Amino acid sequence: MAFLNRADWYDLARATNWSPRYVSEDQLFPPEMSDRFGLSLEQWEAYDEPFKISYREYVDVQSRKDADAYSVRAALARSNFYDNADAGWQSILKLHFGALCLTEYSAVPGESKMARFGKAPGMRNMATFGALDEMRHTQIQLYFAHEFVSKSRQFDLAQKLLSTNSWAAIATRSAMDDTILGRDAATLSIMLTFALEQGFTNLQFLGLAADAARAGDFSFSNLISSVQTDEARHSQIGGATLKVLIANGKKEEAQRAVDISFWRQWRLFFTLTGPAIDYLTPLAHRDKSFKEFIQEFIVAQFERALVDLGLERPWYWDFFLKSIEFYHHSGHLEIWFVRQTVWWNPAAGVSAAERAWLEAKYPGWNAKWGRLWDVIADNVRHGRTDKLYPKTLPMLCNICGLSVGSIPHEGHSNRGYWTEFGMRRYYFCSEPCQWIFNLEPLRYQDHKSVIDRLLCGDIQPPDIEGTLRYFDLMPGERGEDAHDYAWAWPELALDPAAERPSQEAA
Ligand code: MN
Ligand code: MN
């Protein structure tokens, strides 16, 4: 039997547009589900996905990817890697699985919406595979996380987190709903695949894979590299959309979609990946700094993708570049401080040797951040435990759900942003988050931040314990200092097992 080459039949086989006779084009492809930019089916005919694959090839490649990842895991299952790993690395696994397993699943309706409502046949084809990809990412990561459930209850959060009212879950759901569920197929192809997947999944899935391999966690390194190979394919959906939109005079609207989503993803990803790479990964296993990964994957690659398409850098690009220097240092310190509210055990990561690394990677780190950690370490050594936990929650942004971060000791660099709308005032962490709200206040007005919920009386009793229960974080799940404060005694910090002087003596 003779077979045609894929290139000889692919275009014809996926040309699945037809002229509807019983319904109008807008009934078949409602603009609010398909294309808010208002392009016709004919204009979408120019859509050309750069990555072409048949179903037969897809299934073959995916089954081999799964076989590879599962067999590496099986081979290493008895290695006791987890038991012997540094507490910081154990926390990375808890953080990663909790934050991502079900977030992967939240991408399935996005891919499915493009598979049904995309007006370009190529988009529908690619997104069908994309939906299968995201199911694979959910299932394989849940499976890997399940191995550790017997080690720590905190791994339960892989299943549980995204359906709780934890601040991290609210921030993640809000961003995903805004970029996936609340958008039409054309817009979400830009927001989800171009801005999130092409820009940011590289950071977590490739950046962390490098550190994982160096740390000897080959099971995890293989797993997330395997996931990223799918992302690299289906993230191409949005670039092809952008070409069609720009060719049809929609550059300004397309640019806005990029700018909104890029900022929302940046707020999430520096919180997720920044502390993992610069603080939780044991020093000996670190590859590049978070800033270096950003410069490689975002500043160089993403910027080039924008320029190649004829788009501009987002209007806040200068501030974005500045924020690379401080957002995640501020975020890490804050997460350590509110560690009861997270499902992993934050490692302070500020022993003498780690500080030297941070200072080398971020000149001025000691003067800005080290001196804050000095105060915390002093409180630890003198047993002032009441000062090691917050008395209240930080102010949270009404768009991203995360707190305001700024650079300490630079005068009052922290400033407030707010908008009066309807009956109330909305607060923002930054100018881009305020800009997003002001574009469409009706879209965002009913969303309540954790602080709003506290002030409205949704959280009872309105204290720390009431808040933790509202977050659905039970004792045993709440974070503690990963190294039991050993880092606060500089002479012991490199040897957490060494006996500690009594707090009186210190
Ligand atoms: Mn995925
Ligand atoms: Mn994806």
C-alpha cells in the first residue's frame, strides 16, 4: 500500500470549514466564544500553524513520552531520593505539584474552546491535541505527586489546592479565568498560549528541570521536561493567531491581549518560580539564577517573538525589567513570613554561603534584603517567636491577588494605586494591574480579594486561625521553616544537624 507524505495531504485533511446552511456564521461561531476581533471565516483561512502533526503521529510520540517518564520514575522508585533530599528541595516538589497539577487541568477547557470555537481549522486541530496534552499533564503530575502522599500530608494539596480559598488558589483561578474561561477562542489563544506558555512555562519547566537534574532528582527533571515538550508544540497556536490579526488591521487589540496576559502571568510566575530557583534549591545544585533564566527565556526569546511578529514590547517593559531585580526577593521574604498560609515549608535560604551567592547574582542584595533577614535571624536567636509570624495579612491587589512588593531602604519606593469605581475603591499592586482593571472595570468589579473577604465578614473568626481554616489549610498542611531555623545561627547554618546553642546562651 502506498502512503502519501504528510505534507501532501495535511492541508486538505484539516480544511474542515464549510458554509453553514441552517444557521448563520455567528450562530455557529458566536463572537463572544470565537472571535471578539470580528474576523470572517474567510480571513481566518490564512491561519497557518507552524507545527503540523497527524493524530497517528501524535499518539505514537505521546505514548513514548509517557513510557519514558514513567519508566525513569519506576527505576528510581526505590532510590530513597526524596527521604535524603534537602528540605528545600522537598518543598519545591510540594510547591510545584500543589500549584500546577490542577492548573494544568484548567487549561483543558481553554484548549477545548479553541478546538470547538476557533474559526481557523488549523487552530481547532492543534487545540484538540492541546486539550489531550493538558489532560496528560494533569494525570502524570498527579500520579507522580501521589508517590509522596505517604511522606507528607502537604502533598495532598496537589489534589486539593485549586478548589480551596487559599490566597494562592484565588490568585491562580482569577488569572486563569481571566485568560481562559472569560475570553473568546482567538483572545485566549494569545493570552494562554502565546503569553503564558511561550513566555513562562519555560521558566518553571525548563529552568527548574536543569536544577532538578543537578540535584539528582532525575524523576522530576524527566517529568517536567516531558511536559514542556508538549507546551512547546501547542504554544504555537497563539503566534499564528497574532499573524492573522495583524494582517487584518487588529494589531492594537492583539497587542492589548498580549500586554494584559503577560503581566498577569508574570505576577504569578515570579511568585512560583523565583523563590524555588533562588532560595529553595540547595546551593550546590543551582544552575542559573532566576534573573538569568528570565533574561534567557523572557527578555531574549519572548522579546524576539514579539519583534518577529511586528508587535511592540508591552508598554510597561521598563518597569518589568526593573521588577526582575526585586519582585521575587520581596515575594520570597513575605511567603516565608506568612509560611503558615502555604502548603510547603519555605526554606529561608539565607545562610552565609547562600547570601554570598545572592550578592554575586544580585549586587546590593545584602544591603536591601540581607539586613531584613538579619532582623529576623536576631529574633530567632533571641526566642522572640511572636515576631516571627505576622499579626495580620498584607494588602492584596484587586487584580492579581498578590501583595504589593517593593524595594526596602530606597526611600518610600512603595506607592499605592487605586481606582474608585461603583460603590468602592479598588487597590492595586502596580500600574499594570491598575491599567488592566481600568480597561474593563465591569469584568473585574465583583471579584473579592482575600482582604475584601476579611473586611466583608466572609472569614470567621477574622483572625489568623479563622483565615487558615478559610484557606482550608489544616494543621499538618501549614508551612513551617524548612530547616527549623538552623540558618539563623551563621556558624551552624551549613550543618542543620549540628546541635544548637540554647536560646538563652545566644
Ligand atoms: Mn500543560
Ligand atoms: Mn499548555
